[in-house]
Amino acid sequence: RSGLANPPLEFDQGPSRFHPFGTNNEGIDVLAALVHGTRIAVMIGFVSTSIAALIGIPFGALAGFFGGWIDMLISRVIEVFLCIPSLVLIMAIIALVEKPSIWYVMAVIGIISWTS
């Protein structure tokens, strides 16, 4: 190979020193595509967990601090949210908005998952 820094592009190449996961039939590095694809999953996780924490921590603190009827009220609200199927709600919200995006999905996941 005469000391090339990058070898010539080969299609459907198996794992090598230059492509640890190999390449697909279009010559795209599978590891690079995998790393690029995880960005959206990580972003969904961080944003929806942050929304859930911003909702759940204050409600849990209020229920724990005051107790009594406030605790009972918050417990009933949590039970109502636990009864809503999240996938159905996500599809309903996306069907209602004019321009659906991943941000709506993240918001719905965060709003639904604050109970846990």
C-alpha cells in the first residue's frame, strides 16, 4: 500500500485497522455511522430526563414536606399520569401539532415520565 495514510475506499470491507467495524456496501464506515446515530438518542435521554426531573422533584418535595391532603392529592395526580399510555399520547400529540419534531416527543416523554 505504499504507506498511504488512508487506504482506498473499499465496499463491504470487513473490520480492519482503519475501519474497526468495517464498511457497508456503500463504503461508509459503520463505526462512524453508529457514533453519528447515537447523538439523537442521547439528546432524547438528556432532555426528557431533565424535563421529568424539573417536574418530579418539586412535586415530590412538596408531597414529602407537607404530607396530609397535599401528599394525597399529588399521589392521585401521579396515579392518573401512570394510567396514560405514553406511546398513545406521543402519537396523539404529534398528530395534533402543525409541524411535528423530535422536541415534541422529548417534551411528551418528559411530561409522562416525571412520575417515576
